[in-house]
Amino acid sequence: MKANREYELLVRRHPDLTDQVEVVEIATGEVALFWDTTPAQTRRLARALKADLAQLEADEFLRRWRRWEPG
């Protein structure tokens, strides 16, 4: 199943603070992936995540993006 059927992308922008980018499991509402980003990084990261959510299968999407999630 495509990742965009299983996961939702949430972007929270905070003025003068770090933005938050989350990938949330639709069925449970649990956060699967999470990043704190600078405003300059947020748009690029969100665009890349959206593209992969639309193109990749759910398990492949998680495998690809987990390696970029902060430890």
C-alpha cells in the first residue's frame, strides 16, 4: 500500500522558533517520524516527504526516512 494511505504529514511552523515536521500513522495517530527543523529546512524536507509518501510503499518509505530521523 502506498505510504500516503498509511501516513499523514504534519508541519508546524513556529515564529522565531524551530519548526516541527511529523509523519503520523493515520490508523493510530502515533508519530512515526519526527524532526525539529529550521524554517529554511522545513519547506525542502516537507516537499521531499510528500513526494516519497506519494511514490513509495509504506514499509519502503519508513526504511528510507528512519535513517534521517535524529537519534
